[in-house]
Amino acid sequence: MKKLALILFTVSLNLGLFSCSPQAISEDTNAPQACCGEDGHIPPPPPIGG
């Protein structure tokens, strides 16, 4: 039973420490992004298999 409690505590601690925070998400949106055809022509992907 102690092992299960230790595992659950470790998992919850890792989730708390390494989860995304709202600050980290909002900091990544500073780069300009293309929208609504502003990027111009998008070339088709290369053929598959040769």
C-alpha cells in the first residue's frame, strides 16, 4: 500500500512540475502567424515513393 501511495505522489508531483502553465502558452503567441491567405501560394507536397 505504501508503494501505491508513493507512486501516486510521484506521478502527481511530476504532473504539477512539468505541466504547461498559462504563462508558457501565452509567451509562444508573440510570433506573427499567417492567416487568411496572407502567406501566398502553398506548394503541393512532394510525391510519395519516388
